[in-house]
Amino acid sequence: MATPLVSHYGDVLDFGPCLAGRNLNLLVFRGFANLDQLAAISAPDVYDHFDNPGGTQRELDKKHAESCFEYAISATNVLPEEDPRSFPEIILNARDRQVVELYQVGDPGFLLDHDSFTSDVEFQGGFVGVRVRIKDIEYPQVTKNPQVSRVDGNHRLSGVNLDEILRGDDETADVPVAFSLYIGLNNEQEVKLFKDINGEHKGMDVTHLVNIENRLDDGEMKHDPNRRHKWMADRLAQPGYAFEGMVFFGGSRKGAKNALGKVPPVKLNTLASTIKLQLSKANVVMANYHDKPDVILALMNHYWLAVRAVFAAEWADRTNFILLQTIGLSGFAHLGATLMDMGYAKGRVDQKDFEVWLQAVKQSVDLSRSSDQWKGVAGAGGASRVAEVLIKAATEDNLRRTEVEKKLKPQSDAGAQLD
């Protein structure tokens, strides 16, 4: 009885001419196929310390797989000039040499006996035909020592709902992707290749990614509650705003050093996280202005301009003060949310209004990194500790005391002159 794979794809799935060549010291066959076809012929060898210690792949993140597939399938609905999309090459390894047939282009009946360790091979034009014997592929797929293993690209392939496609319930349009096929690597050799491909990979700088997201923004980010903080961080770093000259946008540091004499002390993604925290704590402001991001941005800017003015020395020295360190930014973000809500309730939302509150904080709190108060303070718990100290200092009593002292100081000076 034919398996569902055979019923849908036939006995043999022919990928046609593929480019054969060497990638370092292995022979590899590179071609193009639809996403569901590659998902049909392959399976992940999922590592499990107890049940499959010889496995390669990490545990599947279903949400990530679904997101990958949605990115791919929705590519058919957008113009490539407006929204270009592409997947990295999917890498497979046919552990079971017998399920793959290599044939001579122009003569499909002439089979070639090669694998990824074959040396001194010359192909006319560099192309060979590649087809997979679907009738010999196990189904349902196994995730322990599969015949064709997924070396790289499991999440991209796992988003395909193969069962629905085979039942005819999924009318997914063809989604072409590039692939590389190795032939004949055993488990240990594949694990080595997997480690070489993924183990030395350096993840993309988050700062750079946030910057790119803002550069590609078509005006929607500020209206998206889940991305608004990134838009605000970028705006607050622009000329005339509170964090002007203080933010590193990722990429090369050379230009910043040439223009500013140093690399700015705050990364864009760090500022974005700071703003996200502040928005999450400013309940009153967000309840009233959640649909007016420009108003929130102006309010944010007034607050941080006040911080910059009142704590000028601390703002200029990240090394010796905690203000621009993560715990300090988080603490001041929490304080800022409190003061924004208080300012809204009192109708006091100008920069000078925030400066009055912050002067009270400055007289009560030493932000020096060397202060005993901050020794051992770090991480999320440290940020909460800083926030607690700052908010406690911004009480009405401290505020009143500061205002009274400010009013009495000229009289004391005058008295001293009379003496």
C-alpha cells in the first residue's frame, strides 16, 4: 500500500539539475525546491540525552517554526521590490545513500555513484540530476536517525504542516527555497558539520537590528504598542532630543569615534528597553495617551532632558556614576514613569517641572558607583533597588524641602552680606 508521501509526490521526487561542487573538502549538490518537498523527504534528528544521545538538532520551538513559515508563505502576497524576502540555504544530509539517486543530465537513466567524499569528480557544466526515492522514505517521519537529516533549517521546514498537505486540506502555494544536499555523512560527521556551521556563529548585534528596524519603518512603529518603544528610543537619540550624542546605533564604531571622539555610552537597544520599562510603569499616562505616541514622546523627552540637566556630571561620566549604566537607566525609567503620572495629575509636565522633582532626588541620592549604597547592586534586582531608592527620594516632603531651601537661600545670602 502506498504511503501518503507516495500518493502525493509519486514514487520519485526529481529535483532536476543541481550544481555539484566542493564546499571546502566535501562534495555538495545545490539546487532549488519547494519548502514542502524538502520537508517531505527529511526529518530532524533531535538530540535527547536519554532517548537519542546521538541526535543533532535542538528541541523545536513551535512558535519560531510557525513564524518562519508565515514569513515564507506570505512572501507570495508582497512585491519583491517593496518587501524583499529570502531564506538562508537549507542544508540536508542523506545518511541513507540508497534513497537518493544522482543521474547524468541529458540521460536520466545513467546513474552516478558518488557521495560527499568522492574526489576527482568532473561533471559537464557542473550539473547533475538529483532525485529522491519517495517510496523508500519512512512515513510517518522519525526524529531519531532519519534517512535524510536536517543539518540546518529545521525550523524553516517544521513550519510546514505536512499532514494537512498530504490530506489535501492545505492549499499552500509553492514556496521555492535553496538547498544544499550532502550525501553519505554518518551521525558523527554530521554532528561535526552541525557544530562547525552553528557553533561558531556570531549572532546579529541587537543594537544593529533595532537600528535597521527603525530605518525600514514606514510610519507604523509608533502606532504599534509592541514596537513603539523602539521608535521612541530612535527619536530620543536625534538632534534636539534628550539623548542626542549619547546613543550608539550599532555597526562600525569608527565613525562615532571620529565625529564624537568616543563611542556613545548607551546602546540603542538598551535605550529601547529602558523606554519599554518606563511605558509599562506609566499607567496613568498610557491610559490617557495610548493612542497619541507623539504626546508620550514629548513627555518622555521633557523628563529625560530634565535628568540630563539636573544630573549633568553623572550624565557625562558612565564609568564613575550609575546613571547611564543599565541599573541606573532602569531605575530612572521607573522613576520617570512615577513622575510622569504625578505630573499629569498635577498638570506639571514641562522640563522645569521635572527638574524640581529631580533636584529633590539629587540632594538625597548619591549616584557614585563607589557609594556603599550600590556595592553588589546589579541585574534586575539591582535595577529594582535603584528604582526604590530614587522613588523614595521623590516624595512630596523632599520636594517641599527643596523648594523652601531654594526660596530661602537668597535671603540667607543677603543676611550674610549685611553682617
